[in-house]
Amino acid sequence: MEKETSKLSNVRQILLDQINAVAQGLQSRKDSVIEARRSMSRATGIIRDFDDVVLLTMYATEVAQQEQAYGKTSIHLKHLQRLLNTPYFARIDFTEDGYSPEEIYIGRHSLLDEKTHTYHVYDWRAPISSLYYDYGIGRASFEIPPDARGQLPPIQGEITLKRQFQIEKGELKYFFDSDLAIEDDILRQELSKISDAKIKTIIHSIQKEQNAAIRSESKDVLVFGPAGSGKTSVGLHRLAYLLYRHRESLSSAKVRIFSPSPIFASYIEGIIPDLGEDDVETLDFPGLMENYLPGKRAFHNQYQQIEYLSTAPERDARRAWLAQKYSPEFIAYLEEYIKNYTPSFEAVRFNQDILCTSERLAALYQDRTSHSTLSTKTARIMTYVNQRYDEYFQKNNRAITELFNAIHEENFSMGDARRLFEEEKSIVIQDLRSRLMPRAKRIYERLLTSWGKKQRRATGNDNLPIGIAKEALNQERIYFEDALMLMYIDILTGRIPQEKQVKHILIDEAQDVSVLQHRILRRLFTDSHFTVLADVNQALYPSINLHATDHLQAEYPTAQLIPLTTSYRSTYEISRFATKVLAGGDNIDLSSLYMRHGDEPAIIPSQNPIATTCDIIRNLPEGYNTVGILLSTTREAKRFYEELQAANLTTPIKLIANTNASFAPGIMVMALPYAKGLEFDAVICPEYGSNIFEGPFGRKMLYLICTRALHNLYLITK
């Protein structure tokens, strides 16, 4: 204890010295930025000639460099200040083969003495830090990332000590030695904490299988695991690791997170900065579609679609079409249609003269590369036709002027004749363009007709009425699935350009992202790598979700598959109950459940779910920050919320019934789809006695409800 206390005191003193030095340097850099701006203003007040432009550019470059240096210094200062409270959380003693032992302290950020090039603390993302997560006492190794010479051999050696610390506000509370990667008592203590309505960092409790996913060097990674296995935490920590590992080529501005909803986005907000990186933009599909949808069409969001699937009759026409539109077969049919689309060509004429033959136009329209789109083919023909028109006018301008004079019985100048010539050309060009590259709605209507007839011939029934499908496209607010399809058509035809600046995308709850949505992301962000997180057991809707690991792997064929096998979120008792629900019986494997014990799920008979819910809320364990009252649909959630309000419960309750809400401390009533990816200290299920939880679909719904609970689960039955 005396040695570790002394070590902590020394590290804190080094931190304080660096903080003071960096703070002084920051003020100096700030002064440099201000002075550079003033110099630019004085020297370039009036732009008179090219030399002034060159001078302005030079000053602007200097200001940008000064501002960038100031920004980096400011970030470094924040990292040092954050280390002051908890400089490190672990230590390993490692003896590399052929070298002396080294004491390696691991923390949130690195602490380097630049004069002696000595690391007092290693960043948890540093290669050597992986020893802490992957090994116990004994032989161990870690890999150094590839450099210009290629992949270097692993560093081999011996771990002789593993020590974990509890440091709060700069004071060493306790430490202990362990032969495990993460001591069970520490992990159990972390998992037993009350929720604070925000996802937490797990740098001090990352498990070996989680570490493998975080540090994977594969371009695309698929992380599968049961509810509560830490997929979201792993994905976010992986982004922080990649930003650290590839700092020269990857920045937060080049990364995107696709979240299930804005509610979930509020739940993970701030974790990337908490891990030491600039924040990453979080997107969802409605936001993406609003930017790109053809004609800025208004559309229903995905929650209207889910509510429809939860309540619509089985034989409804939209339900039948919806299943077809999201199927890989329909999407492949669309992709093939656009790839092989060939319009009919006619010769382009002026008066009786042929400017472009139909054969020449057809030849130009053929693919030149594997990346040709309708847009590039059309642009190629437009360039050629415009060129032929220009050449024709230059050679025949007098004859053309005389022709227009004769037709209009006027005495046009050559300029007037050129204007009339351009007007006729624009009519031909517009007609040609519409045939070469039809609008998305027109292509989609043709496709619906063709597919509907094809299915009718194959099945002999008429459960896909084409008229209803086309009529839906003329509504003021179109369906979510149709909006997605129109967007995808515009991506395939090239109307929507590819987003080249995005280099990495994290997709959470990927089992709820349809094949069509995965294709949209892959085609739109062609230069991006992907980290994909999924649990197919949480896929509720067969027509739109991905229910098998193979289906998701098919969308990312070169990705590394990394399974997470242990569920940590809920107590053992809740996880055991949820696993039995999913399996539909007692014959289950419980080996993947983490042993953190708590109360058994409370099954409460009641003829008055509102009164029972009020009693549960009044008697909740002290200190719970988040309580979820989860209902099957938005309609039921609204009804239950209104009845709770009428019960005059003194505790404030929040209704989450649309995507404008945010996840916050308190008691929340919400429909199950909005709860995806979230966790609560306690969960109340008022519909447990309903028949909605029967069958495979019902069991998945109940499994999802149960696995949202951290500590207590209350099931109200009649």
C-alpha cells in the first residue's frame, strides 16, 4: 500500500506539472491565434490584385495551423485534467523475453514524459494494454500494429503480476491482485450499480471476448450476442479504439453511428468524448432519407410501420406487399432491372439532318466500367449530343438562320437563330434524358407491375394487388418501405452520389435493419468499413427484420464474425427467466448467464394493473433512477399512461410515444419498439397475462421486455 500510494502521488504530481505547463502553452497558442488573425486583417484589408490573393492565402494557412495547434493542445489539457481524479485503474508487471521487468499502469489516457520518453500511464487502447484484458498470470503476448514493413512478430513474455485499483478523486481506496483478466468481484460490483440513464464506459471491466471485438483489425466486423452481452458498449469502445489506432487517417468527422432511434441516440450521447475522442455524428434512417429522398417526399417513419405490423390483419394487402418489398429476391430483381435497363433509341435530328444515329447512342450507353450507373451513362450521351449540336450549328449557322427566317417570316440575326436552335435542342435533350434515366417513381411503378405479374404466375393467387401498391405512391405521405425503395433506386441509378468522406459506420440493433436498409448503406457509403452489432433473438417482425445470423453475414460477406456469449446486464434470476421464455420451456443452457444474483422476477396476479403498477412504483428499492413500463404497442402505451395519470400517482411519469422524446432518469411508459437497446433499473410489464405473448413472436416480445431489466422485473397477470 505504501509503494502504490507513493506511486499515485508521484503520478499526480507529474500530471499537475504537465497541466500547468500545457495550460501556459495553451494561453501562448491562443495569443498566437489572435495575433495571426490581426496580422491577416491588417495585411489583407483590400484585395487589389493576384499578389493580394496569394498573401491572403498565406495568412489564412498560418491562422488555420495556429488554430489546429490550439485545438490539439486544448484536447491534451482536458485529457490530463481527467486523469487527475483517476490516473489509472490497473497494473501489470510484464517481462518481455530477453528484457528486464516493466511495471505497466493502464488508464483512460496515456501519460508520457516527453523528455525521458517514459510512459507513466498507458492508454487502455495501447497495444501493450491488451495484455490486461486477454491474459492472467503466466505466458502472454501482444501484437504491434503493422507499419511500413508489414506485420511485425508478436511481443512474447511473462506476466508476473495483475493488480486492480479503486482510485476516487485522486485517493487510492484499495487494490487487489488477481489471476483473472477482470476480477469477478469488481465486475459484479460494476453491474450492480444503479443506472444513471446513460451508457457507461467499460474500460476497466472489458472481458476477453469483448476485447477481441474492440481491437479487431478486420475492415468489417459482425458482433453477435445475446441481450446484455455488451454489444453496444463494445461497438462504441471499438470506435474509440479505431480513432486512436488510425489517428493519421481516421477522425471523428469520418465516422457515423446509425442508431435505432433518437431515443437510443440520447442514451449513448457523450460516450465517445468520455473515451477521449471528438464526438461522432449519430444518424437514423428517417434523418438520412430526409436529405436524399426524391422530391423531398413526406413519409411515415418506421414506427408507423411497426405499429401497423403489430395490429393489421394477416391478409391485409400492404402486409403482403411489405414482405415482398423487403425480401432479398425483390431487391435483387430491382438491382438487375436497373443494371440491365436499356431504353429505345432514335436518331437525333435537326430538320432532316441526322446529328446522332441511334446505333451510336446505343453504343455510348453501354457499360464502360463495372461502376457505370444510369447517371454516368446518361451524362456520357448528353455530352456527346450537346457536342454534336454545337458542331452542327457552327458548320450550318447561315443555313439554320435562313431556315428560321423562312419558318417565322422574320429577319433573325444569327444570335436570334442560335437562341431558337437552343430551344429546340433543349426539348430534344429533355425528352432524351427522361428516356435514358427515368424518375425513381416511374421505375418503381414498372417494377411493381412486373413483380406482381411474376408472383401471380408463380403462385396462382392474387394477394399482391398492383393497383393498391401504385396508389400508395400517390399519397401525400408515403409508406416507409416505399420511401426507402425510392431512395435506393436513386442510389442505384446514380442520382444520389456516393458519400466518399465517411470511412467507418457503426450499426447497432442491426437485426432490425432490413436487407434493403443494409443495401442502402453499403451502396451509399462505398468507402466505409462497418462494425455491425446484432442479436437475431430480438428480431420481432419476420417480414422486415433479419432472423438468422446467415442473413446478416450475406450482407457483409468479408466481415469477421465475433460472437459474444455471456449476458451481463440482468441478474442471473432475470436472465434465467428470459432464457426460458425464449426457448419456450425449461430445457435450456444457462452456462452463458453471468452469476450476479438478485430477486426472482415477481409475477403478480391482479384484476387492476393500474393500481398494481402504482403499488410497485411506491415500493421500488430506494435510489432507482430508471423504471420502464413497457407495453406491446404505442396505442396501448398511450392508453396505459392516461390511466396512470388519472390514478393521481405522486411520482412524475413520462410517456415516450414518438422519436422526439429522449431517455432520461425517471419512470417512463413506452411501447416495446422504443425500448430497443435500452436498460432500466426495474421493468414493469402490465400485459404479462395477455395472449399477445403466445407463440414465437410473442415469446420474443416478452424476452425483449425481460432483458431490459437490470435489477428487478415485475410481471402483472390476471
